[in-house]
Amino acid sequence: MDPEQQEELRRAVAETSARLRQRGVALTGRETSDELVTLLESVERFELAVESRGGDLMVDEGPHGVTREPTTCISCCHGGARARASPNTSVAWTRRRRR
């Protein structure tokens, strides 16, 4: 990859990471560009599924981060799990909610 392509990739990774963080997704900084894209696509599908069922993305978290409605929350990974594990969870949730 030439320097211009590397810079373009760096900017794309930074933009995608910022979009995920704005949605409350915690990142480690070790995610690959492919993992970030997959995760963002999954979050966007999740949001569309919530909204299509009448959910509101802005009101499902109560005071102190306590979830009011667990069925409209994306699962997160803990303990060093890689970002690529989360999309499977949100995709499974999306499929269950559409039934």
C-alpha cells in the first residue's frame, strides 16, 4: 500500500471508530478495519430493527446506565473478546426480533 492509500485507510478507520463510539460502542483500538466495518454494519442493522419495531434508540437506557428494556439492547463483549464477536450477537437478536 502506498502512503496515500495508508493515509486514506487511517482516516476511514478513525471515522468508523468515531461513529461506533458515538453509538456507545467501546473499542480497544486493536480492531482491524474489516472488524470495524462489520461491527458498524451490525449496529446499523440492529438500530433499524429496533426502530422498525417501534423502539426508540434514545430512551432504552435509564439513569446510571440501567437498561429499561433489555430486549432492545445490543450485547457487548467483555474480558478481551474481539469486536468480531459482537455482530453475531446483534444479528441473532435482529433475527429474533423480526419473528
